[in-house]
Amino acid sequence: MVVSFIISKVRAYLKYREMVRELSSLDDRALSDIGVSRSDILRLAKTTAISA
């Protein structure tokens, strides 16, 4: 039970880091095209990783 909880947290963190890395690699115009500002990246990645 505890192991599955830890594994789920690690997976969420890895998903968070991947999303931050991918969104950070986009230029401002590409971010604007998808409706995301650079200041939204961390928040968006966190809420997405938690909900998955």
C-alpha cells in the first residue's frame, strides 16, 4: 500500500518535470498559440500531474 503511494507520487513528479521541460522549450509565440503564458507553465504542469 505504501509502496504504491510512493510510486504514484514519483510518477506524478516525473510527469510534472516532463511537462515543464516540454513547455519551457516552446517559444512565446507557440505558447500563445495554445493559450499558455510562460508564467503559467509551473502551475499548469502541477495541476496536470496531480490530476493524472
